[in-house]
Amino acid sequence: MSVAAIDIGTNSVRLLVGEAGTGETGLVVVERLMRITRLGQGVDATGRLDPAAIDRTVAVLREFRSVMDGLAVGPVRITATSAARDAANRDEFFDAAEAAVGVRPELLSGEEEGRLSFLGATADLDPALGPFLIADIGGGSTEFSWGTGECEASISLDMGCVRFSEKYLDHDPPRPEELLAALSVAEAFVDDVPQAIPKAAEARTFVGLAGTVTTAAAVEIGLATYDWDRIHHFVLTKEAAEDVFRTLACESRADRVHNPGLEEARADVIVGGMCILVTIMRRLGFDACLVSEADILDGLAMSLL
């Protein structure tokens, strides 16, 4: 039996269709799709989802419904996160999403998001590499979760690549004072992590999830064409992350898009995301980040098996 999970994020909408594996393989991926729709565009300023952003996202959900029908999918779980949490008109969007997919989205709390991210990211990791600190850098929020065999603590913070880009990075390329502002705010947020997760900095392995982290890895590798196998579990050193950050932050969007590994639709928010990633590594003292393509989406699918 195939199951499907859809994650409606602030920046992207993603689909995973999977089946139960055998032995140590808990989830066998049948299909994995991602579309950038920027659902959270302007939410931080207006408190509402923009009608055009809703239309873009619903169009993708219809596409995903067609894919699921072609694969004879059974149970479906669809969740919405930061942008929907912040939006006064989320029920309007949920009505349209339910009409497109046939299943109403669940509104995840930040804590639930963190726990599902932990489940997905650690499923194929050796427990001997733990304890793990997982950081899921989204468009509107970043979730941290900690543990070894299971998530023991988590926290969600209102910092994300779209939120930071819209709020602090007004020029192209960003001015030094804008970058400093974004980094300073990120520092204040990250300094809250040890209060919620006292052992955060003691994690043996720091694992980074979502588009900012995987894009940083792809740019560091110089991937002209996306390659899941080369990105998943790539070790991104702090030195490499800082280098990618400096390169992208100093370029205009027009120049930035020519970096192999950077998807054009992510070019205007990647610097905001990199401000968050490098701050996490600086403040919590991690020399490397284990990049994972398995994340909340995998956790959602596994919860159905």
C-alpha cells in the first residue's frame, strides 16, 4: 500500500509517496516532488495569505492530487506550518486545499513540526552518531529538535529564509548593515535554543534540513544538475558554509543565479537562510553540518505506515 504526505511550507510545497519497506528499511520512496510557491509571501507584514500565493499553491496541490491518483495512493496526510500559523485567513486557504486534494490540511504546532522532522531525519542514521541536534530551516520558522532514538526536546523559532529576506534584506545585493541586522536577530533567536534544549551544543552530530541547507551543499559541490544521492548526508563544513554565505551575499540576484546548485526560484531568499545557518554553527559551536534530504515529509509518511 502506498501512502502520501504533503508538506505545505512558507516557501515550498512538497509531496512524498512511499511504501512500507522490509527489514531495516522503514520507508521506500516511490515519488518525491517539490514546487516553490512562496505561500508565505508578505505574511509577516500583513498577517494574511496573499490571494495570488494561495492560487499558486492550490494549483500545485491539484497537480499533486493527479500524481497521487496515478500511483493509486491510499492514506494521505497533508500539513501546513509557519505561514498558515501566522495567517488570519488560513481557513480560506484550507478550504481551497481540501477541495484540491480531498484531505484537509492539519495545522502543525512548531513542536509537532520539530518532532516529525526529527523522526524523518534520523530514520536512516546510525544511533551511534547521536545524540543529534536537528535544525529544520524553513521559510518562516526554524525548528530545533534533540535526541538519539527519539526526540527528547524541541523548539520552534520565528526565523526563516523568507521571513528574514523580506524583513531585513531590502537591497540587491544586501547592504552590510542589512546583513548585520539579520545576523544579529538570528543570534538572539539561536541563543534561546540552549534554554529549551540545554544539551543542544553537546550533540555529537548536527543535522541540517530543508532548502537552505541542501542548496548550500549543492553550491559547495557545484552541482549543475540536482542529485539526491550526492546531497543526502553530505558533510558541509563550517568553513564551506561561511564561504557559500560570503559568495552569495556579495552577489546580486542576477549574478547569484549562475552558481551551479542554486535553483533560480530560491535565489532571492537564500541569503536570508544562510544568515540563519551560519549563525547556528557559530553560536552553538558546530564545525560541520550533516545535510539530510530526509525531513518532516519523511516523518509524515512514516507516521502513516
